[in-house]
Amino acid sequence: MKIVHLTSAHPRHDIRIFVKECRSLAAAGHDVTLIVADGLGEEIRDGVRIHDVGAKRGGRLSRMTSTVGRVLRAALALKPDAVHFHDPELLLAALKLKRAGIRVVYDVHEDVPRQIMAKYWIPALLRGLVSRAFEVLENAAARRFDAIATSTPHIRERFARLNRRAIDICNFPILQELIRDTPWESRRNEVCYIGGISRIRGIEPIVAALPGLPVRLNLAGPWSEPDLKTHMQAAAGWERVNDLGMLDRAGVGAVLARSRIGLVTLFPTPNYVDALPIKLFEYMAAGMPVIASDFPVWRAIVDGAGCGLLVDPQDPQAIAAAISSLLADDERARAMGEAGKRAVLARYGWDAEAAKLLALYRELTTDQ
């Protein structure tokens, strides 16, 4: 098939969109183009053509209007058999593509109506109204699309009531990137956090846990709130932070190989308690124990594998105690890391998810 992936908000080399989905489809023989809006120009990589409609201009409202319009026009011009879109702001554009006779797949990364309730840039009094209005729109659109691909089984359950072809394609890691036989003795007294950095992802309690610990924090990822980094640089634990910025996949792999513990202490927002954060599985694949938020879904994974400790993510003392416990018992930490790696190899790798994605497109080729 001639498949066009669409994003108006994500980076061109996004892990789920480009590294996993686009590359998997191209490797299977599909003609794959990814439309992005970053101003970095045209590119062909790993069999995927990347078409740039130009950098996003202005603020969020401009992106949701003019940028979306440019993405829509580019998609129509390519005359694809199917479009696979990744941003909720593209919903109305996707409906236009569907009316043009193109098969449409909606890739749902987040439970957006629940996510809206934690959006700091939406006034608190309006969040409930915005959430409900978006859910009505999303539900109506989902019934029209040819398929829904969700990042978790929990989100799939919601859309299965709306669309007969709703499947989960989980964000499990590409094991070849991360599975390494790193000698435990070569790891440093460092913990790591990989991914987007924000208040609700737990950065404040993590940094507050550091004073008094014989450890440094490897922090790698984009800051997603204005002035948050400046605020954190004044915190007492900041002198123990290695602020590494955005890293490529090789850089992420190197950080995971040198760190002893992986942190995934997201706050208990409605959007996170049922999520499957990729960083959890990347830490496990890299052979390190994890310290994770004590959510039921995460408890089943972490306790089921015996690969780490669960804490209240909003309690710096609980995070500090978990770090201290693992640093003080090298054999226990090593065993947890090995258990996590075994679990990922057995159950949580990308290959099985790629197979589901390819099966979906085989189904779509038979649709009339």
C-alpha cells in the first residue's frame, strides 16, 4: 500500500511514529511517507520518505489551524491508499481525508479526554467542559475511521465500543537497541530518568529526593513547561543532576548502560495510571532495576517480573528510600535488573507489536 503517516506536532524521528511504525511498514514493502511540520526539509531514511510542510509558526492555536491545513493539503496531494495520523488536532482533517475516499487509521497515543484534565495551559474551570466536548468529537470521528491503533490495551477497550477494528500496538522497546551485556560492576552510582520532563511526570519529587544520597541523576529529555527548568535549577538537589538534554537513540542507550536504577515516577493523573510508559520497558531491557509509581497496572508488571520497587511518586522520601535500598544491596539490584531483562525478552518487545501493525494493513488492503 501507499501509506502516509501524518503528524503536525511530533518530531520527525519520533520513536513510535518513525522508528517503530514507519520503519516497520517500509521494511515490509509498503511505500511509506511521513508528513511532518518542523522546517528541517526533505529526507529519506530507512526506506521512509519524510516530507516537511514547513516549521510550525506562532503558538498552539496557529499549529492547530494553519499547520494542520498544510499537513492536510500535502496528504491529499500524495493520493495515498491510507493515511495513519497521530495527533488529536488532526481529527477534522482526517475526516476530510476519509470523505476523499482514503482509508484512515487513527493512532491514539494518549487517553486525550483524561489527559486534558491535567493540561496546565487550559484554565482549570474549563478543563471538564473541554474534555467532554473533545470526547464527543473523538467518539464520533472514531466510528468513521477504518481502524484505531492504540498505545495501550486500556485505551483500546474504550475504542472497541466505537470501531470494530480497534487494536493495541504497545510502545514496547526495540530490543536490539537496548539489550546489552553491560557488566554490573561497570555501572556508576547514577540513576536515570529518560523522556519528557514536567511536573506531572514527577521531576520535583525526584530532584527533592537527591540531597543526602551518594548518587547522581542522569536527566535526558525535553522540558515541556515554560520556566520549569529555571525553577528546578534553584532546588536543593539540582547539584546532583547531570542535565543531558535531548539525546539520540545511541545516547539514550549509553545512559541506560551506565546507570544503576531507572526512575518512572509519573503522577497519578487519569492519563498515566493506565499508561504503559516506554521508559519502564527500556529500563528493563537495559538490565537495571526500576523505581516506579505504585499504580495497579504497573504493579502487575513490576511485581510480576520482580524487577523493581513501587513508591508514592509524590513522596520524595519514599523515592529516596527506594534508591538507598537498591544502592545498599548490590546483589538484589543486579537480580532485579536481570529479571526485568528476561521479562522484556519474553513479553515486552516491539517485534510482536510490529506483527500486529502489519496484520492490520493486510486487512486494510482487502477493504473495498
